[in-house]
Amino acid sequence: MTGFTASGAMSIGIAGAGLLGRLLAWQLGRAGHAVSVFDPALSEQPSFDGRQAAGFTAAGMLSPLAELDNSSAEVASLGWRSIALWRGIVARLQSPPDFRTQGSLLLAHRSDLGAAQRVLARLATALPGTPQAQALTAAQLADLEPALQGASHAWLLPREGQIDPVAAMLALQMEAQGTQWHWSRSVTSVAPGALTFSDGTQRSFDLVFDVRGTGSRPEVPVRGVRGETVWLHAPGHGLTRPVRLLHPRHRVYVVPRPGDIVLVGASEIESEDRSPVSLRSAVELMAAAHSVMPALAEARIVQLDVNLRPALPDNEPHVEAEPGRIRINGLFRHGWLIAPALVEDALRDCRLVLPPIRKAAHER
């Protein structure tokens, strides 16, 4: 719709070096375009201070089925597409992050069975034709994940997966061919074909992308939704799949990471507070995780992290394309789940012909 083609290399400016910015730079750089990325962060590395790109804080759960509990069928469809795209992206990275599609687990204690049944009913009807949750007996759960004990009810959510966000963010940045990265450089306005910076200067490009998340305000009506995580070091913990535990106050998840790390978090808190994790949140999250994974009793707390995820008023992602400018925002808590599909849609909208990132049939 923009009239741009890939007949020659284009100059492309990207405002924001979060997950979307790095995916775009990696894909556009592979196609031979001259890409410049601008971000207020001091460097490409995570800082874990509540001010970094939200992609670093995320758990990296790829859970389109589970997200049907509180999101739209459109988000789930983007998620299923993105899992296939992630497989191709990871296969092409020289330093591939941990990536698995062994399914995830939903657990509930006896007192929360009613809540679990309501969730499962929504999952079964929200998007016809998708995999269905599979009830597990105690013996089946023990065979799949011996580290999980204490839950009265369990279900396997087939084909869901996970990716290591920190490793993926760093690999995408390092392997974005020919991209110029400009750190400590804040973009205050994104106009068609031009970026304006906090010092009042401006640069022109053939095409610009606005993927600043909450930094897009006031040009975009985006709000921040707080997410909190606890990083635990638990040698030999044995967990291999992401776990969602129904909890009276939070959507608690427990996710294994390389290096004997287990990440525990809650999906969303309607607050723009960037202050450190509170005592109440930390205790509730860790107690909930310990209730289904006793091995965490001796785990050591590595760090507590908090960040804001960008959400639009309808909590849905949006791609806005016009000549010279494309905006992608509103990923909410679904960033890692839907980002590859959104990037694919955005690049299709601007008619850029790029190398495919899905794996070829002989590579599958």
C-alpha cells in the first residue's frame, strides 16, 4: 500500500530497539537495506532496572492456546503463526537461543478446580480448529515433569512453546547485518520518512518504523501494564516446560531457563509503577511456585525484575502503515508470542520483498 519496493537498498530508520526493533533490523538487514536503529538505552545489554526494553523482562512463553483465556482469537492466530516463524528465525541465527515447542502445562490446586474448568471452557470454544487442552492424571504428570508435585489437577496445552528472551534479543542485535545501532538516542517524534530526536535534530529516511512501545506517547494512546518476575537459581530443578498455575490473585507462571534458572512471574498488573518488586508480590509469587515445585525450596534468588508492557485501549496489537511510516504497538503481554507475525504483516504492507524466515520443507 505504500508503493515501496525492494528494487534497490532503502534507507530505513527504526525508533526503538526492543523486540520489534531487533526483529525488523535483523530481517531488513538480511535483505540488504541500510538500517539505523535509535534507542534511549545505554547499550544493547539488559539492565534489569525497570527501564530497559520490556522484551528483556518477559518470560518468553509462546502460548496462543492459554492466552485465549483473556485475549482475542486474532492474538491466538498471530501466536500460532509466530511459533512457525520463530522456528525459522532460530534456525538461521548463528547463536540460537533456547527454543522449545513441547507444550505447556496448566495446573490447579483442589480449591481452584472451578476456576480451571471455566478457563478450559473458554479455551475449547474461542478458536475452533486449534489444539485442545489434554487432562493429565497424576501419573502422567509425573512422567512428563517429575519436578511438579502438589497440584491436584493438570492439563497439557499441546504445541505451545518458549524462547529465551535475553539470548534471543542479543542474538538478533548482534546478527542484524549492516545495521547501525545508536544508543542513548531518544526519538521524540516519528513522521513519515523522518525521525526527530530529543536534542531537536532530525534525520530523513526512505521509510521509518515506530516501535517505541510506551515511548510512543503522546503520538500513540498507549499505556504501560506492569509485569513482575523473580529469577531463581535452582540447580538440577528438572523442569522442562512452562507452567501456568491458577492463583486467586495472579496468573502465575513458572518457566525453565538455561543455566538452572527458573523464572516466576505474574502476567499483568494495571499500574505504570516502575518501582522495584514489592514484598507482597515476591512472597506470593514464590510461594505459589513452591506449592507445585517443591525443589524451589532451596533455590537462590538471583534478581527481581519489573517492567511495563505497552497496551492500547483495546489491549489488541495494531499495525498502522502509510507512505514513509509504519507503526507497530500494543503488544501488551503478548510480545514474544506475536512479534514475528506482526513484523511479517508490516513488511508485507509496505511491499518489501525479503528473504523468507520460515524453514524450508527440507529443513523441518
